[in-house]
Amino acid sequence: MQTSAMRTENTVFLDAEIAALIPVLRENDRIADAEWRQTLSDRKLKELQFHDANRDRELAKTQEASEAYEKFYGNKKYYDGIRRTRESIAQWIIKNTPNKIFLDYACGDGMNAIAAAKAGAKLSIGIDISPVSIENARRDAEAAGVADRCFFLQADCENTKLPNECVDLVICSGMLHHLDLSYAFPELRRIMKTGGKLLAVEALDYNPAIKLYRMMTPAMRTEWEKAHILSLKDLRFASRFFDVRNTKYWHLLGILTPHVPASMARVLERIDMMLEKIPLVQLMT
């Protein structure tokens, strides 16, 4: 009987939290676009413009199979080589999300926020600087049947305007290198509840082949992004704000997947699983 009563009390408390949070999200979402853009630095406006173009689905369709597509979107072919990372993210969401308030931080098209809503999040929030991304996310959530449990809005990740200690879970998937971490980390700590969890998935800046590829494909990323790929120094900086645990290294050879026969993909994964355990070699992932 005591356990049942505690569950009821927790459910009511959580619903009250959401009832208090939704008006804040709506208020932030009502800020006029022109007014909001005036608060952004030149760096952030460039990020907004870049990601509006990058997330423009109609533009991508018209350029598909063209030289222009390869110039701007050619790195997408390497996403097939990170299957284990995608599966790990999916399992983390399924395990941790039920009955929680979830934040997809710089959500892009909202894939992880939608997955969290499907997994049972009480509320799944996605914020991104790009209005094109937010519109994509809203349409995808509607198509997935979870729009009633999602809230997507354009926001600055370094100044979210969210209340203190309002989210239980945060995912940062391939986006921290777009931010000034001296602002982003304190902001994340401010909005996360005590005992909250954060999953960050990022590339490292040590593999010379990948560094060369980034230099040779300047149109695929902004100048800030190229200069701020994460390092162990950033991981140490993160430990000033968070209890950093369970650091894993992935995919040294996975980037070769688009260039080898499909039968070799799993072979590369198995080799990677051994290489990822070797100190120093780990940093090449």
C-alpha cells in the first residue's frame, strides 16, 4: 500500500511539473523571430543559417546524386558506420526515459526527442537554433503520433531560457562542438535536476585522417565547428560541472564502411571492438 501511494504522489508531482513548464515553453516560443535573432551573436547567426540550409529537405532532394550534394552532404554516407553508437543511444533512451522530462539539446530534426516520447517520456523537449530543423521535428513528431508529448522550439543552447532544474534527462548528440562550452556546460547544469543524467556523443579531434578530411570538405561545416572538435581537455572541463562517468570510445575503422563491401562491415565492427580497448588508439576513434 505504501509503494502504491508513493507512485501516485510522484505521478501527481511530475504532472504538476509539466503543467508549470509548458507555459514557459509556450512563452519562449512566442518570441518574434526578428526579436530573437537580435539576441544572437554573429557566430550563432552563421550557425543558424548553415543549419537551415543543411536541414532543408527539399533542397537536399533537388541536389541528390549531384556534385553539389556530395559537397554539402557527403559526410552523411559515413553515418552507416556508427550503427553501434546509434543502437547504444536508442537503448539509453529506452532505459532511462519512461516518466521523465527529456531534453534533446540542439535536437536537429528531433529524432531522439521523438524516440524518447515513444519510449514513455512524460514530456520530450527539443530545442535548436535552426527554425527549419524545428519545423522538421514538429512534422516528424506529428507523423510518429507523439506530437502531444513533444514540444519543439527554436532556442539558443547557450541561453535556453528554461527554468532552473527542470529536466531529468539530456542528450547531446553530435552537437557540443557547435557551442562555446564555457556557456553551454553551466547552462546545462542549471537546467538539469539534481541527480539528472546527460548522454553526450561526440567526435574527437585526434585522428589525423579525419582531421584532413575536415580540412578538405570546408562546405560541410562552419568555421567555429571545424575549430572546436572536442578533446580530452574538454572532457576534463566537463568534469567541473558534471560527474563524468562511463566514457566509451567507438568506431576507428567504422568510417571505412561506405568504401568496402557490405559483408565487410561487421568484420570492421569486430576489429573496432578490440581496438577501442587500447589506450591511445582509443583517441583515434
